[in-house]
Amino acid sequence: MINMDLFWKSTARGDHLKLYSPEHIIALSLILGIIIFMFISKDKLSTIETKRKVGRILACVLFLQTFFLHFWFFDSGTFSLQESLPLYLCRITSILCIFMILKENFSFFEIIYFWGLGGATQALLTPDTGGFQFPHWIYIQFFIAHGGILISIFFMMIAYEYKPNLNSLKRTFKYSYVYLFIVFIINYLVGGNYSYLRTKPLTPTVLDYLPIYPYYIPIMVIGMFLIFFVLYIPFIKTDVMGKKSNKSTDN
């Protein structure tokens, strides 16, 4: 039986998750296993009935983890404007995934592909669980949320054959600038650190190799856009061929 104090307590142990510890590896393996299983089950997953059923399950899981995250913030008395708003990029992406899946919306996908793969992958490899360890809800929620983002992206790519294109990359650049500008203003107003635009995370990340605040911010932003471009590279060939095919058809 789960010890509710360990599962739901409001104070963290204080020590951060040890990277690539057994519980970290298990969480990553479960997420990777689900993605691999979707590739193996591509034919069945592509049927209308199955993909809509799986999509509803995915959307439900993402909604529930978001709901109970904020329920925990209020129930534990830890809610704050500085930390608890859904303004971290992955929190926003997780919410957008729900609409992407239920609406079968490519416009959401083309942004989520870059934000999700770029952000959630980094978060899973260097997780910041706020000092909460397994089996605490915040620890579990972290991996459900970030793993759910990756699973949702691959689900749409496998079941709906969605692929990003050059316009997707351009739109992501544009929306990323808007997002960063808005979050920068909100951080200033409430004293928050959303998207780590004021201080680096306490857990080890690649940001540790960058200069101190505020000099790491432009480097971080440039790095983010470079990651987006790298994520587009696998689709350059098919994107170009698709455009040539469309031109030939028009002629």
C-alpha cells in the first residue's frame, strides 16, 4: 500500500534526482518502450477506430496529470505565481497536445513537434523534479507529462502520418519568439523563473556549461533554435520532394 505521506507530502526531501539512477532508467525505458510498441503496431494503430480510441486515452492521461498537478499545488499550499502557472514550455506543450489529439490538428502538431521533442527530451534526460523522489506524485507527474508529450508526437506521426515541413519550422520560430517575450514580461512582473529566463535550474543541465545570468540567455535561445533546425533535418528531403511533386502536378 502506498504511504500517502511519501506520495502527496508538500515538502521535498531536498536532494535532487540522481541522473540515470535505476528509477530514472526505468522511467525512460517505459516511455521508449511505448514509442517502440507504437511503431511495431503501426498498421493497427493507423485504423480510424484504434487511433481515435488511443488518442482519447492519451488526451485523458495528459488532462488528468495537468489537473492533479495543479490540484496538488493548491492542496499542499505550495501554489505560487512564481512557479505554479502553466507557463513552462513543456507545461504549455502538454496542454496543447490534448487539443492536437482530440482535434486531429496539424497546426498544433507542427509547433508541438519542435517544442516537444526539443524540450521534453532534454527534460527527461536531465529531469528537474523539484527535489521530489519516487514514489511522490510530482516525480510521477513529471515523467507522465514529459513522456506523454513524446508519446503524443510519435502517435500523431505514426497514426496520422503527420510530418513537419519548412513552414512548420518558420511558424515555430515565430511563436517561440512570442512565447519568450511574454514569459520574460511575466517573470519580471511576478518574480518567476519560467523557462529559466532568470536563473539556471538547480539540477544538472547543459546550461551549467554556459556563462552566468544574463549572458547564458541569448546562447540558450540560439541553441534552442539550432535544435529546432536539427529536428527538421530528417524531413528536408521529403519536404523538397513533396514541393517538386506539387509543382509537377500543377503544371
